Amino acid sequence: MTPFKRALTQATARYGRFSHAAHLHVAWHLLRERPALTALAEFRSGLRDLADRMGLQAKYSETQTAAWFFVVLDHLDRTHPDCTETWDAFEARCPHLFNPAYLHAFYPPDVLNSPAARTHFLPPDRQDT
């Protein structure tokens, strides 16, 4: 089983469906097992494949996929270099990440949901205030 499939299985078992929280869980899980760029490649590929298999290609967003991945990376507990923080601890420490509108601090909604954002990564154009 690939790391993505293992993380997806754990996330859907926990949340009952592939929700926003489950997406974050998969990113967190991959980041704990792999170097960041390898984890990002697996996250992107796994989500695109999943969207294709489910006939939901129009829902995949390259910008949102990468942005959420980097948000999780940015919020990992770097005080524990051996990655001892559990998912429950991460979830409790970072409740703001579980609001899908969190990215609006960095992207206007019309940009985030644009066709361009779906097909390629758009860098943030706002700073968190």
C-alpha cells in the first residue's frame, strides 16, 4: 500500500468521508513519513488520481492542494524534531486550520476558485494580517 493510500484509509476511517479535515490529515501523515517535496508530490498525485477515479476532476485544485499542504507543513510542531506530536495534538493546537475559509487570508475567494487555480499553482497574493 502506498503512503498516500495508507494515509487516506486512516483519514476516511477517522472522519467517515474525505472531508477537509481528512485532507489535512493525509498531508500531515505524509509529511511525518517523507521529505516535504516527496510528500507534496505524493499528495498531489494521490488527490488527482482519487478525483479521476471518482469522476470529480473538476473539483481538483492545484492551488488549494499545494496551499493546504504548505499550511500543514508550516504548522508542524518543529519543537519536536523526532515528530512525536500526534494528530490529535496537532488538531487541538491548530483548530483554525480546520476552517476551509482559512486560505482566504492569503487568496481572494474568486482567485482561489478560478479555473487558473484549478489547473496550476497560483502563489498567494495577500499577507495574513
